[in-house]
Amino acid sequence: MSSIQNTQFSLCLLLSMTVGLTHAQEVCFVPAPDPNLENSLLDGQIQVKSQDSEINQDTFAKFKGNVEIDSKQVKIKADEAIFDRQTQTVQATGNVSFLDQHITVSSEKIELNRSSNELLIDNSEYTLNKVQGHGQAEKIAIGKQSGINLIESSFSSCPVDNQVWRIQASNIELTPNQARGIVKHARFYIKDVPVLYLPYFSFPVNDQRQSGILYPSLKSNSATGISIEQPVYWNIAPNYDLTLSPRVMTKRGLQLKTEFRYLTEQHTGQVNLEYLANDKELADNTDRYFYRFIHSGQISENWHINADLNGLSDDNYIVDLGSNYYNRADTHLYKTLGMSYFSEDLSLTAQFRDFEVLGDHPDSYRALPEIRLDYLTDLPFNTEFEIHSELAYFESAELDNPTATRFHIAPTLRFPYQNQWSEFLAEATVMHTHYLQENIQNTTLNEEVTRTIGQAKIYGAMAFERPINLFGIQMTQTLEPKAQYLYTSFQDQSDIGLYDTTQIFKNFSGLFRGQEFTGLDRISDNNQITLGLTSRIIDNNNQEQFKLSLGQIFYLSDSKITGLAQEQDRSALAAELDWQIGSKWYAHTEAQVSTSTDKIERSSVSLEYQLSKNKILQINHRFIRDLSSEEINQVGVTASWPLSKNWQWVGRWYQDTQKNRTVETYTGVKYESCCWTVSLVAQRHLSNRFDLAGTQSTDEFESGFHVYFTSRNLLRDGLFGYRRPYLLN
């Protein structure tokens, strides 16, 4: 009896893998407790209990009334059982049940041939114990050599009282030591309606990755027409695989998408290729493509390599055809290839950094290459010495633009001190940069520029706290003042080009950054004091319920850098608020208020109500008074709410109040049960297409309807998607 147990486990896996159970199975299927099969029997031993027995020592043994047949791994119950010693068979009849760790079977008759180790089960109903699944079979034949054969059987992972779908097959075969089972004459039913017939197919019977057909994707929108994508998975080897996804679009033609993944002991990576020949929607039937190569590897204990290479045929590829890796609002694709070294004190990074720029951006520069070396060590008297250095060569896709080689080194001497209630930092830095610039005709740039700037900073912060009683609840309130003095010397930098530098936005944390620009081409001169104050309210579980931060920069002298001259003696007042309003409401606000006009320059407000994981209402507002000479004023609402036990609704609406138009409308419903899931989504949003001059359209809209057969997070789909309030910006 015990020799057929491995085959029983394979039966469980076979039935569980027949249909790809949805993610919902993990939520709504609770495995039954393991059956109690404990006994003192040894392998191969059988114990029989019954109310009545008749035994002929040489020919047979017959048992009647509440018969129980136990082995170490199996329990059989029946009304009657006969052991034929001559044929070495055991036959159980009448209300028969078969139980092991993986499957429970009830049938009219079970027959076991002990000499051939073959088991026959007639007219059975079965339930899987480890995973969700059940069915019926006219006959189940299990043999040590022949494997498993289910004749006229069915399978479903739906609840017994709500069987939405089932598979009916004439024959299911599973051969020992084979990774795939065979199904003949399979009929797929939804309720009692047959929807698909397959004369033959195979499927995996273990938890290893197997080649096969994955879930299709069905979409319809104004850019592609009706789009049907059918992924096919090829498990080439245990450490690499390939997914081929042909996609038919009624407006554009046939697209082929591929994804190749590999994994070794020290390296991992992925290659994606997408190709659409003769796009029918374009006047010249242009071929369109996209590629992506991601790699990360370790050469030795300290040396690492990485690659992130992306490219496409045209600016509108993502807008027209979509992407699993980029959003239609993205403006460039990375192209980086690098190597790095890390030790306790030293780090070295060398990389080629390029961009695939979308739209008309001729001034974008690429670093080919960029090498950074950083060294940090401790000195006596609790001081630190750090050197940051880098060497980079910049060139532009626009051949008429200047090119530059830049070398930068910045030694820093630092004295940090910190305890439980205070923090102090004093540091001094010398920033030395040397430029060699070429192709500078008709510009104000110099061929060779050397710049040396000194900087000193003193920063201090303290934290005070006190117990408070708020609405009868004991809490802790903190008061955290911080102050910084920053001095940076001035040097005229108008003869240096802008290669990786743009002005950056100052929120509360940015007030203490001490730099007005990204990159190194412009280093702002500073003589300023920055003051900040934060107060928090913390509950007894050490959870932050409220935080308010206020900060401002006071300029002791005007900046001499072109474009940075301050009109006032202080910056805008920066404020930040986070508030957990009870257990369901959460608010996040950031604002910068001009002290000269008392007007809000920038603000973002988010208010969220979350009753549970799927019951969410979020209201967002974003305002920028001047962004490239335009005012931004947008409001958005996101909501998610369960309609019933299995139905979930998600909706999102964003309005541009400045231009009085809707930027995005998104709504979707999802049905998800223990055995299947489907999502229906409708969406309308800005197309963001580029014209021939590279200018992005702000007036064209795209509408679409999507159907998904896999579990999907509808909250995070769409142009904007859902984020927790503190992640909005």
C-alpha cells in the first residue's frame, strides 16, 4: 500500500496545476487541517478493524461493518472489504473513503493489487487537501509503473456550491518521472455552458517553471484599435527563459514582444525586444522598435558591474504602443553602463551615462564617461576627512553644442557630534574644478577654466519632548529646532557651460541643502542662516500622529550668480504638515509662501480616507505659481470601494483648473473570487504625442477599454496612479 503514496502526491499536483489558480486563492482558500494519520505501523504494514470478519488463512479474509484499513500513509473506510491472498488484491466496497495527506476520495469501490502496486477507484469524488481543487472521475487508475490515469474526470478550483467553471476530460495521464501530464478531449465549461474544446494538451505537474501559454491581454483604444496579446512562455533551462508575445492591433498591425531572462551565480539580467513592422497608422508605414537591456553582476567581492540600456525608434513609441517599463509622461530613457568598487573607506564608480531623449531637447548632454572616486576616513579628535572627486566628458546629440572635459575634487574636513537629544556638525570644504571646453565658437565660454571655491558650514539641532494629555489620551510632544550657517565664496562662472546642471526646487528639507543647483557647473555663493522648527505628537505606541515643520533662509548678502539674485532678504517660508486624523483620515501638505507678497508660490495638499485596504478616498491638489512661465493648478480624486464580496470598483479623475479641462478619467471594476478573476477598465487621458518638431501636444486625448484576466492592482494603473500622500511629490 505504501508504494503508491508518491503517485498520490503527483495526482494532487496534477490537478492543482491543470488551471492557473488566481492570486485570490491565497486569500479565500484556507487549507484544511492535516488529516490525522498517526499510528505505530511500519512501512508496508496494514491494520484492519471491523465489526465482523471471516478469515480463511490460505485464500481470503472478509471484513464487514465499519471497516477501517490503515497503513502508515493511508486510511481507507468502507462497509465491506475482501483480501484475496491468491491474487494479492484488496477490494473495498460500500461508502468507501480514501484519505492521505494530499487528497480525500469518496467512491463506490476501491481495488488494490499489491503484487503490481496498482490502485483502481470507481465513480469517485475527490477533494485536494493542500490546494484548492475538487472534481469527479468515473475511474482513477494508479500504478507504480504506469502512473495516474483519470477517465472521464472533472476539475474545478471554485467552491463546490458556486462552481463558475470546470474542466471535463476524457482522459488525464501522468507518467512517473515526467514533468508534464497529458489531457485528451478536454472541454472547458463556464457554469454549464461549454466554451472551449481541446483534443489534446499538456500541462506541468510540479512547481518547476514549465513552457506553455500564459494569460492573454485584450485592449481597445483610439491609438491601437482592438489589441490582442498572447504571451507564450519557454522554459529553456533552469537559469534562463524566454517569453514571446505576439500582439495583433487592428489599426497598426502585428507586433512581436520578447523577454529573455538569465541568472547565474554572480550575474542576473533581462533583454527585451519589441518590433512592429510597417505601422499601418503612420503615413510612411514606418517600422518601429524598442529595446531594453538590464544587467547586474558581481565580478569579485568588491567589484560590481551594471547596465541599463534602453532605446526606441521614435518619440511616440510609448505613447502609441504603450510600455511595461515606462510611462507616457516620461521624457527620456536611460542608457548607462558602469563598473563600481566598494571597500570600507573607498568607493569608485565609472560609467557611461547617456539618454534617449523624447521630444525636442537638443541641449541634453551625455557623460561618456563619468568616473567618481570617494574616500572617507576617521581622524583624531572625532573628526573625519573626506575626498569627493570626479572626471567626466560631456557631449551633446546636437553637434554644434560645446563639449567639455571636467575634473572636480573636493576635500572636506568634518567634525560631527550626536547624542540622544542634539546634533552638531562643522565642516569646511574646498571645491576645485577644471574645465577643458571645445566647440565654443560664437559663445561666451572659455576654452580652459579653473574654479576654486571655499565653503564652510555649521549646523546644529536639538530635540525636546514633554508628555501631554490630548483628548484624554497620554501622548508625547516634541520641539525640534535646527539652525545652519553657510558660507560659500563667489567666483564668476558665466564662462562655463551647463552640462548636467539645473536649478532645483527648495522644500523644507531642501532649505538645509546649501546648493541651488544639481551637478557642478554652477555652485551658488552663499552667506546665509537657515532656521527650521519641527514639532511632533507621538502616541504611546511610538507612532507619529502629527508633524509640523516650518523653515526659512535669511540671506546676509545677495548672490552674485546670474539668475540667482534675491529680491528679498529671505526665502519663501517652507511648511510641511503630516496629520493622522483619527484612525481613518490622513493629511499631507507642503507649501512655500512668499514673505514679500504673502502669496503661495507652491503647494500640494492630499487628504485621504482609508476605512480598510480596499476602501479608499483620496483628494489631491497641486499648485505652482510659475513653472516655465506657466501656472499649474490641478485637482484630483481617487477612490476605491468594494461593491460586493467579489466586486471592487476603482475610479480616478484629474482636472486642470487653470485650463478648465479634465486631464485623466479612469474607472475600472474587478471581479475576483477563489477560482477566477477579471478586470474591466475604461480610461481617457492626454495622449502626450510629439509632432515632427519634437513639441509635445497638450490638446489631444486618447480613450481606451481594457480587459485583464490576471489579478491586477487597478489603484496603481493609469496615468497618475495611486500613492500614499507622503509620496505624492
